[in-house]
Amino acid sequence: MDAIIADLDSRRMPFHVAVENWQHDLNIGTVVRNANAFLAEAVHIVGLRRWNRRGAMVTDRYQHVLHHDTVDDLAAWAEAAQLPLIGIDLLPGSEPLPAWPLPRRCVLLFGQEGPGLSQAARERCSVVLHIPQFGSTRSINAGVASGIAMYEYCRRYASFTGLPVGPNGPSELKTE
């Protein structure tokens, strides 16, 4: 396990993912699993320390998962690391994710399933972006949104050219 973590650490992308956990932990496991799939540097869980790990499908063993009691704690950590907080939520005044120039080093912050980003989180974000949607539903869940946002980040910053592709997809991800 240590060798796998060391290998992943040598190739991680320079973005972090954070999710609020105030009421319940639906989709946090999916966020962790997505972070592992897209090689995020770390996942930050804000609020309740407990979360259901089943959705992570054991990827939490290979993914750095950090805890912050409050959004202010996360924001202080991000400021010290010189990483802007980028909110991802479908809110009035939010900007479309595909059109926004995502910083290479950042924290993508997702809100609680249901209520979305808390007011405290909105106030600490340098910008709030949304994923454009075209159907009749007004939102997608945090797990799905995290996967879309992380894919968009990697689409911009990861090199996909020249990767050998077999039945299980690319065997190596080059991060420049």
C-alpha cells in the first residue's frame, strides 16, 4: 500500500477537493473516489468528521483525506498554501465552469448534498462556478458534480496524448 501511495504521490495533480459535511455524508465517498480517479492532491472534509466510506470503494486508503472543523479552518489552510477556494454550485450569479479560467493550483469546494454551499463557504470562495445543465432537473448531486469538475480540470491540465490505451484505459497519466 505504501508503494502505491508513493507512486500516486509522484503523479498527483496540483488541485485539492473539499466538501462540506454538516448534515449527512451522502456522496462524500463518491467525491473521494473521484479524487483518486483524477489524482487530486487531497480531499478535505469540512464539518462532521464521520462519513460513510463505502462509496469510496477503498480508494480512501490511497487518497489523502484531511479534516477541517469549519469553512474558516479550510480557508485558513488554503490561504497558507496559497490556493484559491473555487466554489462549485448552481447559484444565482455563479459563472459557467467551462468558460472560467481555472487556476492550476486551487481547491474545488462542493457543498452539502441538498442545500449546496453554505453561506460561510460562499463568502470564502474567490468565485463560484456552475456546471451548465440542459434538462428539466435543477441540479445534480455533489458526487456527480465533483467528477465533472475534476474531469474538466484534468481536461485542461493533464496530458492525454501518447498514452497507451488497453482494455482498461490509459496505463499511465502524465501530468506534464
